Amino acid sequence: MMDETREGERRETIEELSELFAVVQEMGRRLAEESHGEAYSSVRELNEILHQARLALEKIREGVVR
């Protein structure tokens, strides 16, 4: 029973993180559109990091869902 509860909580946390990353990535895309000059390369770097984090979360999700 305890393992099922923990598993459910873990899945819920992963889903919440996934939703949060989707919002943050959208904000990063908007920032990229609004950025000019030197700031743009930093924004691109940030967006790449956010993308990599979301990919890592997907791998975690796959491991939990199995």
C-alpha cells in the first residue's frame, strides 16, 4: 500500500513538473522573440538548458511508467 502511494505521488510530481516546464519553455520562447543583441545568445542558451531538462524529465517519466 505504501509503495503504491509513493508511486502515485511520484507520478503526480512528474506530471506537475512537466506542466511547469511547458510553461517555462513558452516563456523562454517569448523572451527569445523579445530579446535583441547580446542578450539573445544567453536566452538561446537558457532555452537549450530548459529543453534538455524537459528531455531528462521525459526519461524519468518513462522509467516510472514502465
